Amino acid sequence: MEKISKSLGLHQRIPMDILLETFRAELNGGLDIDRLNELINTEYAGENRQKKGFRQVKTTLADNSLVEYCRGRKEEVLAALKSVSDRNLILSAVIAARYSFCYYLFCILAKQFRLQDEVNTDLILRLMGARYGANKSVYNVQINCVAQMLEASLINRVKVGVYEFGEPQKPEYPVTVDVWKESYFINEPLANKEDADGIMFEPYFRYLKVE
């Protein structure tokens, strides 16, 4: 079983608007720490939660290979972020590229939604526990990862603890598909990059509608 560590876990949900602004700032040359503090302080109550939120945003963008990839295509990515569907996909890819736990959760949910219309928290914990172990960290991190997926409309909440697959989102910009592919290759380093068509059948790509 893999060991959950602070470097792997999304230990606090990041509001998409905060992630969007800080990601844009990162692409444009660097994070404005004062601005990030301002955003965090308006979102979270309590000094401890604010500190955790600040660290979570920085951790998500720091040492993230996908951020470096996006920086190399900055103008294309910044244009794509103006589209809601592209923004949802790009920011989700950033999270999946940084946290292998989240990538794995994306994949197992996509697989499960091929088999059934709804998935509940108990099943998620059982599936994630088989890989990461059954502990409080797994429980907490899956809550935050699921929350990110809900905010990005990758899945929908049917009722408390029960989820259904969201409609696959159609990117308006080709770079978004490339960013999603790159996040896949970051998590699957042995995958064949020459098989561009074949990887589109992998569960991770079910969240995209590509014609």
C-alpha cells in the first residue's frame, strides 16, 4: 500500500476561483504572496485554516510539472482559461498532476460510472483504501478531492454521500486536451506518448468530450 504523505494529499479544498487567480499569476511570472494571503483570508475563518489554505495553494503549484508545461504554452493556456469548460478541465488537471491520490480517484470514479449510475462514499473509501489503506487521512483527502471534482462539474452530487457522473466537458481550445494528456503522462510515465489516439480510451479521459 502506498503511504499518504503531505506531499501527496489534498488536505484542504482549494476554491476554484483562488486556484484560477493564483495559477494565472504563476504563469505570468510569479505568485503575489500578499494577494494570495488576501484571497485565503476572505475564504477561510481562523488563523489555522488560513495557514493551511495558504500552504495548500503553494504546494499545488510548486514543483508541479504541469505548471511548467503550461508556462511553455502560456498564451494558449491563458486564453483557454477564459472558457468555463476549459478552465474546469485545466485546473482539475493541475490538481491531478500534483496529487497522485486525486488522479487515482478520477480514474476509479470514471471506471465505476461505466458500471453504475451512482457511486457512494462508502464505495469510494473501499476502493481508495485498497490502494492507500483505510485511515483518517484517506477519508479526509477523498472529501477534498471529491469537493474539487464537484466544483469543476466533473461529477454531480445526487444527495449527501452519493454522486453521479457529470456530462463530459467539451474543450473549446486544443491546448486544453494537450494539458489533460500531459497530466495523464505525468501520472503514467510508462504510457506510450506516440499512441495519442489509444490513450483517449483510458478512463481518465472520460471527463472530456472530444470529437
